[in-house]
Amino acid sequence: ILAQIEPFVYEWTAGHRGSISAEHGLGLMKAEKIHYSKSPEAVQLMASIKKLMDPNSILNPYKVLPQSALSPEQGS
């Protein structure tokens, strides 16, 4: 049931300019859902800042952004 309800809730939230995360950011389970509330450009900017501040990915690895935004082949 959750797999059917979540997309509806995320789409409704995005349609009302809301966010799918709280002040603590995205967790491991929601990282790939960030596109519901952030543009691809915003996600890439966040990934660039994370790479600048945490080049060795030792601070909360894989818990803030989708892995696709952090992968080296993204032209960083």
C-alpha cells in the first residue's frame, strides 16, 4: 500500500510547492525522491557543495543526495 500512496503524496506536495523532507534533510530511503521538490539543477548544486565541503564522502555518506548526483561520471 505504501508504494502506491507515496508517489501520490509526493506529487501532491510538489504541486503545492512543498518539500518531501524536514529540516534535517533527506534520509537514505528518500534520497532518490528529491526530484519531487528540487530541480535537477538544484540537486547538482547541492552535490557540488557537498563534494567541495566533504571531498572524501565521510560525512553521512549516501544519506543526503541521490547516488546519481554524487557519482564521479556526472562531470564534476
